[in-house]
Amino acid sequence: MKKFLNLLKIAVKSAWNRRFTLFLVVCAISISTALLLSIEKIRTQVKENFINSVVGTDLIAGARTSSVQLLLYSVFHIGNATNNIGYDTLKRIEQQPEVSWVIPVSLGDSHHGFPVVATNENFFRHFQYADHKKIKFRSGNAPVNMFDVVIGNEVAKKLNYQIKEKIILTHGMTDSSLANHDNAPFRIAGILNPTGTPVDRSVIIYLPAMEAIHVNWKGGTPIANLKLSQNQLEKLSLKPKTVTAAFIGLKKRSQIFSMQKFIKEYSGEPLMAIIPGVAIDELWGMLNNGEQILWIISALVTVSSLLGLVAVILAGLGQRRRELAILRSVGANPVDIIVLMVYEGFIITALGIIIGIITVYAGIMLYARYFAENYGFFISADFFSCTEIMIILGIFTAGLLASLIPAYKAYRISLSDGLNASV
């Protein structure tokens, strides 16, 4: 045991003497490790975000389009709807005996880049995420008056909002003051607990409020000389004409396909209903090719890094012939020389892996909020998954195997040098 510890010390000192050359190999291994771990972590956590965002919803109904498009704009507020669905149609769906609850969603406006989601009280009663958790308030409560608004956790943190503050919504997703609904400011009634879903980035109002702020708008532009005050708008009896989509909960999950067929064949207007889990699988199938390409690129980077490890150690053997011969002369046997080379490969590979892991987790801590605020994806620095551990062990094992090539070469060189009296 003592001999192996001594060989480890020799390997550390030898590597330190060649630190500038080996540093490049360590960097290459760390980059390949970071790439592989980043792809795996982003892949698993983004998929988990998608799944957690629609827990408890049996169907999502909307205008006829692709399943993925309906999923993206209704749940993740990515892209735009091809068309809206009539509010009367939605009420007809809600009245079906199979339906337990319906959460209408109307999109289109924003507040400093955050999407405005118009809905009703069912959102706070029935919306679920993650492990069937329900929406809870960090402070305040659900809207009571027409111009009350509830904001997600990320909105409150980024804009530093508090309860009872007044905010102005913007028409469309622009941030131009010319499109502001400044005649009807909203009061923040509640701030939600973090959910790890797009709800954190949402500004939530009720459907009548969405209608109210668009009373003086037509064709995407305000009507000149028609700007009703907030008091005047509150006195109006407003009913939404259309909504963007609807989340539907059924009394029995066995009724999903029959309800989906009813919506698809509805004669009043062209509709469709998707099963969230199926749509997510379809989305992941579309992304599968890109994911595989990223894996192949990362694997090639890893292979090139390990080839660099072999090349650097082999290149240094010519300069170390005397060092290895001296070790043989003081009693080191061929196995000791092999162990010495493997130790060097171990040190270089381990350092590269450690730096790669630190890079990944530092990157997550630095940019997790950026991804959450700009893309609605929440990436956390969780402990290694089984797949990530397998990646790390795979790189480490490959590094050790790669070091056996120069180890064998060193064994041959050291043996001949040890027998050569002229050295």
C-alpha cells in the first residue's frame, strides 16, 4: 500500500512539472464533461418542467391547429393562437355531463414582457402543477374587483412589486407606451408562491377585465376620442366573446377519448382537444433528432479530449526515458511503471471532470434566473441523477483506459532503457 502511495506522489509531482502542457488536456476534458452534463441536465429538467406545468388537466381545447402549437401557446405562452374559440362554445363544452371543471384562458396582452392571462376563479380552484399541488398565495388573495390583478412570483421579484401597487397593462406583447391601457390601471391583489411553471411569469386577471380594457380598441388600435374611465368601465356589463384556449378537467379519466371526440366533431366551429401528456411526447419526438446530434457532438468532443490525453502523455515519454530508467534502477518493476502512468491519467481525468462539474453548476446558478425570466424554463442545481453519474463514471473509466496506451508504451521503453547500460 505504501508503495502505491509513493507512486501516487511521484505521479502528482511529475504532472506538476508538466502542468502547462497538461492544463490544456484538463481543459479539454472539463469542456467535454460540462457539455455532456449540461445536455443531460437541460434535457431532463426542461422535460420535467413541461410535464409539471399541466398536471391534473385532462384536455386542452382550442382552435384547430397542431397539437404541439396548441400546447405551446396555451400552457407555455410561446407563439400565438391561429384563432380563438367562442365563449358560447366554451360554455357548451362546460355543460357536458362528463366535464367537472373548465379553466378558460385568454392571451394577447402583456406587462413589461410578461404575458397577461385572463381567466376566471376556476384557475385558483382547480389549476394544478407538479405533484398535484394547487396554486397558493405568498401574500394577498384572488381578484375581488374587476381591476384587481394577481402576479406570479417571478414577476414580483423582477419588477419588485408589492401588494396594492398599481400597474398598467400593454396591448399585445410590445413594451411601447403608445399601446398602454393607461385608462384602466390594475391594483395588485395577490402574489403567488413560486411554482416552477409559466404561472410564475404570468400576470393574471379575470375575463371581464380583459374585455373592459379593450372596449375602446378595434383591430388592434385604440379608437380616437373613445377612452372610458375606470369608473365607467366598472359599470359596464361585460361578457367575453372569445377565449384563446381552455383547460378541461373530467369527472372520470376514462371519458377523455369520448370528450376529445365530441370537441373534435363539434359543428359550431373547428376545434380540437389535446391530451397534454401525449402532446408533450409528440414535442419531445420532434426534438429527438436535435438532441441526438448534440449528444454525438459532445461524445466526439469527449473522444478528442481523451485522445489529447493519450497524445500528450505519449509525447512526453521521450523526455522521460531517463526518469523511467532511474525508477527501474531503484527497484520499480514494470507493473509499477504502468501504475504510475495510470495514476497520471487518473489525476488529469479527475481534475477535468471536477472542473467540468463545477462549471455546469456555476452556470446553472448564474443563468437559471435568466432562463426562467426569458424562456419560462426552470433549471435547478439538483444533485446528480443516475444518468449523470453514469456519464461521469463513463468519462472517468474512458480516461483510465486511455492512459493504459501510454502506460504500455512506458513499460516497453522503461524495460529496454533499464537493460541498456549506455543510458
